Amino acid sequence: MKSTEWMKKKIIDYKRFIMTLLIFSSYLYIGTLISIYEYHTNAHLYLYPIIASALITSLIMTMKIRKWQKGTAEE
């Protein structure tokens, strides 16, 4: 019983972190658009790997959450 409650709290925490990663990556993407169209610089190129890694991390965490939810639903 306590393990399922602990897992549900962990799932909620992971969902919050995923939302934070998505908001962070959207802000970085907006920063690249501003850098391209407003300032006409190439300074935006270093943001693309950070955006990609944030999105990949959120995808991996989403898959983990689905796996954990299936596990708690079976119990």
C-alpha cells in the first residue's frame, strides 16, 4: 500500500518536472527565434542541442511514467 502511494507521488513529481522541461524548451526556442529574426546573429546555434536534450529527456520520462502507471494499475 505504501509503495503505491510512494509511486503515485513520484509520478506526480515527474509530471511536474516534464512540464517544467517543456516550458524551458519553449522559452529557449522563442529565444532562438528572437536571435534569428531580431538580431540577425548566429548566437542561437548553441541553444539547439539544449532544446533537443530537454525534449528527449521529457520524452524518456513520459515513457517511464506510462510504464509506472501500468504497473500501479495492475496492482
